Amino acid sequence: MVTKSPVLPKRVPQVEPDQDGSGTVVLERRTQKTKPPQMYQVLMLNDDYTPMEFVVVVIQEFFAKDLETATQIMLKIHLDGKAVCGVYSRDVAATKVDQVLDAAAKSGHPLKCLSEPVDF
Ligand code: TYC
């Protein structure tokens, strides 16, 4: 007669093999092995020369914000000296900084932007 082996859950519980031949197995709940990736915030800095309208357009264009949100961020930069425009993975954050600095340089504005690890 052909007997089917029972279908057991594959992953839960985790059963460690009987390593020392004692017949004892360890039921173990594994802790998470992978950490979430470090994220980077893109900050824009205030200056006395870049027009407010230009900053609002840049924030809308490169950080996908609507007009009202972009205006609020621009005003925060103007009043506090800096503000976070968005939080991204390292490469995306670096690209955003390049895009902003490029657009500012092409328009002749001294607008500055940088990225730093979150919890810096
Ligand atoms: N302070 C600028 C002005 O009064 C406006 C400004 C806002 C500049 C934000 C840069 O990141 C900036 N024209």
C-alpha cells in the first residue's frame, strides 16, 4: 500500500536539526536577519538671492509636491534656514540633489541642497 506522508507547514515552527544525535530538537523563533536600508533626507538651504517662486517650482518638480505643500516647504526653509524636501534611498536622494543643483546653476541661482542619513 502506498502511504502519503502528511503535508506539514514548511516554515512555522522553525525546527533545528538534531545536531548532537541526542534526539532533542530546538524550536526556535528566528530574529529578523536583514535591516531595512538606511534612508536619506534631502534638505534644501536658505539663501538671500534665490527667488521664492523658483524654489517652489523646484520642489514641485523634483519632489513631486503640490503647489500648497511646496509653498509651505519653501516658507519653512526661508524662516528656519533649511527643511526636508523628501526622504529616499541613497541613490535616489543623490540624484535629487544633483537635479536641484543643476537646475539652480543653469538659472544662475545660488540655491543649495544636500542629502544626509536619516537620524544623522
Ligand atoms: N530667502 C529667499 C528669498 O527671500 C527665498 C528662498 C527660500 C531661497 C528657500 C532659498 O531654499 C530657499 N528670496
